Amino acid sequence: MATDHATGQLTDIELAITGMTCASCANRIERKLNKLDGVTASVNYATEKAKVSFPGTVSTDDLLRTVESAGYAAALPTPPDAPVEDEAPERDPLLQRLLVSTALSVPVVAMAMVPAWQFTYWQWASLTLAAPVVVWGAWPFHRAAWTNLRHGATTMDTLVSMGVLAALGWSLWALFLGTAGEPGMTHPFQISVDRTDGAANIYLEAAAGVTTFILAGRWLEHRSKRRAGAALRALLELGARDVAVIRDGVEVRIPTDQLAVGDLFVVRPGEKVATDGEVVEGTSAVDASMLTGESVPVEVRPGDPVVGATVNAGGRLVVRATRIGADTQLAQMARLVEDAQNGKAEVQRLADRISGVFVPIVIALAVATLGFWLGAGGGATAAFTAAVAVLIIACPCALGLATPTALMVGTGRGAQLGILIKGPEVLESTRRVDTIVLDKTGTVTTGEMTVHEVVAAEGESVDDVRRLAAALESASEHPIGRAIAAAHPSTEQPLPRVEEFTNREGLGVQGVVEGHAVVVGRPSLLADWAQHLPPALADAVEQAQAAGRTAVAVGWDGRARGVIVVGDTVKPTSAEAIARLRDLGLTPVLLTGDNEAAAQHVAAQVGIETVVADVLPADKVAEVQRLQAAGKVVAMVGDGVNDAAALAQADLGLAMGTGTDVAIEASDLTLVRGDLLVAVDAIRLSRRTLATIKGNLFWAFAYNVAALPLAAAGLLNPMLAGAAMAFSSVFVVTNSLRLRGFRSSVA
């Protein structure tokens, strides 16, 4: 949990923070913690975590008490092996409040807005239904407002709480002490401006409606925030669960976490390597694509290192464990993802930004209105009516709808097009992005080995080379061999039988096909049989290697007969997608763990000028950070585990849905289809959704601001206030629904 730094005797710890409702809460906790002697803290509202470095003179109890004194709750990190399934209930209370509040609010609003439904004593029925919503449903807002008030701060929670309580308080006064509680009282639907003493006016529909709308927005935000830790869990779940360890010459299966450095363990074909180690016995091809992005399996033999969570695609291996637990490459990648998420500057929600100025002004205006009317001799009733009207009309009913409705319509349309948007904070990044970093394997290319070319020696048949090689490789488990076997057209005659098949580990295969002694593999394997490549075939091998592809030599009956070129394939839509990304003002960069030759070849095909190759996962993060340090706003598109940390570090992460769960969880946007053209749609749709949210916010505030002078002048009829609020909400919803007309650029 805590890590001592030998140099400064500091300890690093990560606290889980609960009770934050906006970015200003995170800032307040951060300031409190940093006031402790020798403590350096960084609090992230999105991940609800505080990273703290503290000296030996400060205890963890001191840190927890400091957070609690600021009005929030903190907890020490849970052990890595602790169960995580109890996270779901944390979301339930908010959803329960939303569902109950919605069920109770709908009839209250309906009765207030439709005079024909205002039966005798309807106002008392409204009070019965609205009171639980205002007190219990809005409790999170009241609690947050009180916490903020104790620290001299105001947020949107303050305005919601004050407005809702003011509406309820005035309604109670009007019902019990005024004339609103009399039998047969109705609210006529009239759009007029006249001065009133408010004794017959109740505002229960405003109180219940505002609470329900804001709860809906808060729940949507809460649900998206809760996904922050899923990438780390997905990463840690990639590792093997158990492992066959050799003890006294006998294989014994034990849980992976019981492995010790120096233990010998067995990895059979198809199994995951349990932890980082060194091959002691056996040769095989290891599929490391999930970690490195390299599409070609890595050949390993005794003395070669292997990485935990990679898959053994060939023969049996015996491996000596060299790193375990937190020291493995997989665990280091998990830390990279976590650091990138924690260090990512969270975009504060637009409503909170504006509310920092709007809320104090409204409160000051309400107090000034009360003082003016009392001083002008207007009477206490008229003064309180005007002051409460100011708070109620300023209550952000449409504001509560502005973000969630646009987000729901935008994300719904995105889902139809194969785009999953994780939350409102994602959208702002799309407007500012000017550089897009693309992973090669699985993103620009298919990530699957395919046969690109078959070259036959002079006097030989291409069909013979393909058929005999495919027949021999059909008995092989090697991914390159499977690609060669799959390239044989299924419509032709079935492949001939193979006899005396032998797998030459790391070199190729040999056997007898149709009476020919066939050898398929590295040119060096054929050279062992004195089958040297003629100049034409040697040139084909050099050209394949220059293009970053793999050349497989084929020979039989004592002579080299041909070369089969195998490699990754560029997706058919990649070039068009990159051209459209340029049209959106983005500069593409190809970033890959593959070799330079392969990367340059792919870049030339799709029209990318900037290429960064031969990079490890940590280097991908460093490259994104380098671009950000140069003033670029970076989007990253990837699909593998090796991309997860870079996706989290980027200002905007886009994951291919055909990729790993880790990449998807670490990203901001998920592209369900493995097509780069969908990335173009994702950025276009996100920008359109953001523009809609901004328009909604503007009009939501505009309605409030326009009505505030009327309220302050005591001229705001309650039905006019209700109608204005309803119209602003209808406008916001209608504006959001326009997003349903968004058209995809994919043909």
C-alpha cells in the first residue's frame, strides 16, 4: 500500500475519497491536506482518489482526520486481493432516490400545470407527494450545501438546496398561514405579470421537479465516474490464475500469487505465462501482441525472457520466475494506467464553472430584493414573495436537463453508430484535440497474419508452392503456419496428406507430401538441407523484410522452390479515415511497438508522415506526454493492453471495440467496430454533442437571467414562473433531440 522513498523518507499512499460533488470539493480537500507539515497531496475528482506523499511525522490517521474535518470521508486503500464485487451497491442509493423522486414528482407537476386536474384538496395531495422528494430526495444537495457553507463556499448544490427549501418553505406558509390551503383553491393557467402577496401561491411542483431533474443528471455523472478503476481490474485479471510449478521433479499446481522468484514452472501450448521469467527448457512461439502490439509471434528458446500474461502458441516451455507480483511488467503497466488516470487534468463541468459566479449573485440579489421591499415599505409578505421568487426562478430546472438530455441523445445516437461515449467530461476534449496518435496493429491494420505474396523460383508453379506449403503447415500450430494453411482456397481440391511431420522449433517444419520431402521455414532451415535460395528468391526475401513482413522459404526434393510472404494487412478504410481526420484539423501520428520498416511501410500506404516505432508501453505514454508538453492536445486510438496507459494519458482516448477490455476501460470513447472511419464519426458526434450542451446551458441560464428582474420587482406570477421554467425545459429537450439527425460518414 505504502512505498518508502529511501531518499526523502516520504511515504506514498492513495486514499479513497467519498462525498465530493464537484471539482471545488477536490480543491478544498487538496488545500487542507497540503497545509499539513511536509505533505504533498493531489486530489482527483473523477477517480475519487487522493495521492499523498507524507513524512514520518504525519500518520495515516492524521490524513484521514484532515479529510473528515473538511467535511468528507476518506479510507485507506484496499489490498489488491480484496473482493471488488461490493462496488455496485454504492450506486444504488442515488438510483433509488431518482426513481422514487420521479414517481412522486410526476403527479405533482401534472396537477400544477393542468387546472382541470386540480381537484378539491389537490394542494394537500401535492404537499404529501412533494415533501419526501424535497427532504429525502434532495438530501445529497442539502448535505453538500451545508458542507460548502461551513467552509464559506457556494456551488450549484447551494442554489439547488436554497431554491428547493425556499419553494417548500413558502408553500408551507401559504398552505398553513395563507389562503392556499382553502378547499377549492386552484392555480389558474394565466400568463400575466402582476404584483401579488403570494399568500395563495404554492411552488411544490418547482421544488419536486428541480430535485428530480438534477438527481437524473447527478446519477448519469456518477455512473460514468464509477468506471475509473475498471481498467486496472481488467489488467490484473489478464494474468494466469494458477501455475504448474516443478517441485522435487513433480509438477504441482498452485495459485500464481504463491510463486517465488527462482521457481521453475511449466507453460503448455495455449496457456498464459504465469509471471515474468527466463526460458530454461523448450522452444516455442509466444504471442505477446496483447503487451507489445507486435503482430508476429516471438520465437523463444532457452535463455530468452518471457513476460507474464503472454500466451504460449507453440511447444512446452519450462520457465524460471525472475519477477513476481508488483515487479512484473503487467503490474507496472497497471501502475502506468493508474498514474495516467490520476494525473489527467479533469475538465470541470460547465455548469459548475458558471455557478461559481451565478450562485453568489443570485443569493445576493435575493437578499437585496428582500431588503429593498422591506425598506420601501412594501410589507413583509410582498418582500418575502419577491425574494423567494428570485431563488425559485433562478433554480436551474432546465440547467439540470442541459447536460444529461444532450448526453443521452448523443450517446444513444452514438451507440447506433457503434460509438460509446463514457461521460460529459469526455466531450470537451474533442473540441480542442489537434493531434491524433494511432496504434498500428489492430487499429490501422487488421492485426492478423495473412499471405501477401507467393513467389515461385524459375520453372516452378506458384500453385505447387502454395499447395505443398499449405499442406505441411496445416499440421502446425504456429500462427504463421496457420496463415499459410488458411490461404489455400477452400474451393480447390482438399489438401494432400502429410507424412513424417516434424516441427523444427523456431525454424520451421518438414515432412513428406505427395512423395516429396518438403521443408517450409526460415531460409536458414533450407540452408541446413543445402537448399540455398536462388537470386530471385533472395531478392523477394529482402523486399519482404524491407516492408516489415516475414518471408517463409519453401523447398522440396533438394531445391528451394519458392517464398511465401506473410504479414499484417492495412484495413481497407484506414487511408480514407486518416484523410478525413486531417479534414477535421487533426495531425496523425503512427505509434507502434512493431519494427521501423513495418511501420514506415504501413504509414506510406495510409498517408501518415510522422512515425514512432519500436516503442514499449511505457514509451507510448512518454510519447503522448512529449506531445502534450509541446502544447499539443492529443487523442489516442488503440486496441491492445500495451495501449491502455497511453489511452488514459491522452486528452482523449479512443479504443477499438475489437480490442482488449483493458484498452476499452482505459479509454474515453469506445468504437464498437474495428474501423477507423468510426473514429472520425466519434469526434464529429462528440463535438456536435458538446455544442448542443453549451447551447442548452446558455438558454437555461438566459431564461433564468431574463426572469430575475421581474422576480426582483415582485412582478412574477407563479404560473408565469412555472410556464417559463417548463418552456425552458421543453426547449432544452427539443434542442437535444436534434442530435438524433446526426449522419455517419461511413458508407
